[in-house]
Amino acid sequence: MLWLLVVGGQVQGSRLRYNYSTEVVLQKINLFQGITSFLSEAPFLLKFGLNILIRRLDTQPVSKMSVYDYLLNNSDPLLKLAAKMVPSMIPTENVGVLDMVSLVDSLT
């Protein structure tokens, strides 16, 4: 998915400069790779409850966001709720790509 970030890039001299306000359409990382994969083997009622919660919080699986938000400020109401309910499983409410890299570096 990171190849979409090149859309806002412009070559100036020998450097590639990005316009971080460029909006791109991307999947919600936390929803697809986190919660749904964790519950893939769960019973039907638990999956049904998650589906109701996703609809109630109006969490969209694909959203339009700026490149800056995708890299540094990517959050979701469902993720915030899950961080409050199960803080041991979710160390942060922000799942921006660069923010997660710095989190992993600080944990190791």
C-alpha cells in the first residue's frame, strides 16, 4: 500500500519532495490486519458482536486521508475503544506507519 504515497511526489533537482496534504484512499490497517485476524477463529457470536460495534461506531474499512495522517496520525474510534477496554493488547491509539516504527524501536 505504500506505493500510493508516490502519487503526491514531485522531483525537484535530485530530490523527491512529497506533498503530505495529498489525500489517498487506503484501508484501515487496524481493522483488517489487527482485529479481524485476531478474531478469525472466534465463535460466531463474538464476530457478530464485533460487526455490530463496527457499524455503531461508523468505522469504515477504507477511508480517504492525507499522507501525513497515514504516516503519523492514523487513529480510529474502534481502536480508541479497544485501547481503553484491553490496554495490555493495544499499547497505543495511534497506528500511523512511522509512529508504529518508533514504538517498536522503543520496545526493543
